[in-house]
Amino acid sequence: MNVPADLLVHLRRARDLADKHYAEPLDLDELAATAGVSKYHFLRSFAATYGKTPALYLAERRIERAQDLLRATNLTVTEVCVMVGYTSLGSFSRKFSELVGTPPSAYQQKFATGVPHIPGCFVFMHGLSDRATGDRAISEKRDGDATE
């Protein structure tokens, strides 16, 4: 499928939404609305452009962030699961194992030795580092975009 150049801008906007708000419940309808196309057209166009479905793209973002948190903090696997947007520890562990090749607890244990970890309380107090700055402005912009 050849995606028109003018649609790429809109697909990037939806991809950026997934990148910035990966920990929030995002669905196909919201991403398609951000791109300004029907959800079916969005699904086909996104997959043709990025080589993966929006759901897989979002899952990869969440798991990448989970890997960062498991390596660098002393948060539990359950805390990381919730922080990256999963509501089920089983779903999180299954997707993590599928994409990384090892369960999250084994992954965390592998990186636990010799590295000083960021205390979990610090992470909770200051929010996710990639979302802490401008979080309010992003939320306001996002709310404003939905009404336009």
C-alpha cells in the first residue's frame, strides 16, 4: 500500500501521541481520530508505513520504557507494569517475555548487580522522566486537540 505524503504528517501525529502518552489507555479510535482518518484506514496506513500495527507499536514503546525502569530503578515488576500502562501483570509479563526474550523479573535480576538504582519513591515523586516536564501543557494541548 502506497501511503500519500499528506497522510504521513497525520500518521506521525498519532505516532507522537503514542510516544508521549504510552502509559495512558490509548485505543485505535483515539489514535485514528488524532490522524483524522477512519480507524480502518488508519490501521492499514500505519501498518504500511511503520511495518507494524499501532497496538504493537504502543506495546513496544511500553516495553522499552519498562526495560529502562527495570534496569535503572528499584521498582518492583508490578510497579513498573502499572507505570508503563498495563493493568494486568500477566499481560505485561507475557508481552515483555515475547518482545525481550526473558521474563521481566529475570531481566531485572540480570541488571541488579553493581548498579546503583534510582529509588522508586523518587520516580513516583517526580514522575516519569520523559514525561515530567511539560506534562500539564501536553495534557492541555491533548485536550484542546480533541475539540478541534
